[in-house]
Amino acid sequence: MSFEEKTYPADGPVTLSANITEFPTTRALMAGEIASDLVTFDFAGLKNAHAGFKDMLRRGKYDISEMAIATFLQAHEFDKPFSLLPLVVLGRFQHQCIGYNTDVHPELAPGDLEGKTVGVRSYTQTTGLWVRGILQNDYGVDPDKVNWLCFDQPHLEEYTDPASVSWGEDGKDPVNMLLAGELDAAVLGMNMPKDPRIKTLIPNPQEAAKDWYARNTLVPPNHYLIVPNALCDQRPDVVREIWRMVVECRKLAPAAQDGIDAWPVGIEANRPALECAVKYASQQHMISKPVDIEDLFHPLLREIAA
């Protein structure tokens, strides 16, 4: 049975398979602190949610899943039958997520990147989407003129990486290659090594991020949640309850620091970030055409999650 043919019970309580990992925005849900007589979650227990993205998009393995926004935009383009829940479970500034080894380049600036080799786990990784978008739109770097050395295949089998992508050798990874001096720079996200040789490509990244926020009024989202359209069609009561639960869980997360909300809730609150992600994904050949933001949401979610 394909995921497009999945049938849910017509009424009554349901247990939903869930590929969700623990963040401040999901902790209370995973701890069972959000009660429901209608919905129970069977958590997959994966260390990293992205390990389940391929199974979700290709096989419909889960009834609800975290999903990187870059990957979801591609899934939407290829008509995968899922809808976004407009609630960020993982969002952060990205300026600190690309670094270089001073043993290789004593000094390296964003404008020096063209013609060089930059490691990244996957071209379609969402951190890469945001980093490349910032480099292109704020520092004038043409991503097509950088060699992106990648290690993981795209989650969508229909997608073909652009010509600027090449592949690393088996057994290697961007962290160790950066430390070994085998790359000019690397996009590493939370895996940036604490090594005195490694410097961020963007100078003073925290200040640069604050300036970026002042101009764009958004924190780049990495992960949202998605559900099958079949669940929205067959059990709108269940989807309404899921939405209630995840919003309640979000309210239990720590308060925003400095008035900057990295985890906005609702379609309108997420519209600026989604429009920016669409712009960057189009520029980087990750999707072939712009997307109407409303089309990312099932009509039920447009009704209950505006």
C-alpha cells in the first residue's frame, strides 16, 4: 500500500506514528504532558529527525513528521501529498554556520568564496539553503560559482542537484575534511568544531545576524511539522487536535529572548520566513518556480491555523 492510499479509522481515538525529536518546542509533547483523549503519538525514537525524512516522503512511513523547510518545498513541487503545520520546531540564525580553517586560508571573506570548494552534508540541507541565501543576497556570492562538495543524496529521488555539486569520497565528511585542510570552507551548522584554527566565514556572526534580523524581521526556520493530506481529508477532528496539542506545547517552551521569536505559530506569523525560503530555494535551483504560500497548506489548516 502506498502512502497515498492510507486509510484512517472513521472515528474514535487514533495512535499516530511520529518522527519528532526533542526541542524546547516539542519537549512537553514528547514527555506526555499534553493530554488528549483522541490522539496518542508513537514516537519513532530517531536520534536525528532527518534520518526519517526520506521514509516519510517516499513511503509515507509516519502520520506526522518533522520536516526541513527546504525539503518540504521540494516535496511540494513534486506533488507529494503532505501539508505543512505552520509552527516552527527548530529555528536559528545561520550566520555562524559556515567556517574555514586558518591553516589553509589565514584570512577568508565571503567575497573570496567563488571558485572554491565548500563542504556541506547535502546541497538540499536547510542550513545550506539559508547560508547560501545570505551569502548571495547580502554578500554578492554567486552560489553557481562555488563547488559544493556533498556527501548525502537528496531526500527526493525526483530531484537532481545542480552542476555546482560534486561528491565527497566514501568514508569522509565535511567536519573532518575541514579540520584536515581539505576544504576551503564548510557549512556545518551545529557541528562546527571547537578548534582554534576554525573561524566563521562571516565576521562577527552574532552582530551580522542581528543586523539581518533588523532588515528581514525573521529567524530562519529549519524544521516544521507535516501531516499527510489524507489525514486532513479523513480525520479533520484529529488534525484539529494535533494542532491544539502542538500549539499548547509551543506555549510551554521558554520565552523568546530579546523579543525575537524563533518559533512563530500560524500561517501569517510564518509568511515572511516562508517567502524568504521560497526566494532562496528558487535562486539556488532547489525548486524550479516560486510557490504560493497558501498552497503549502491543506484548506483545513488554512482555516484552523491562520
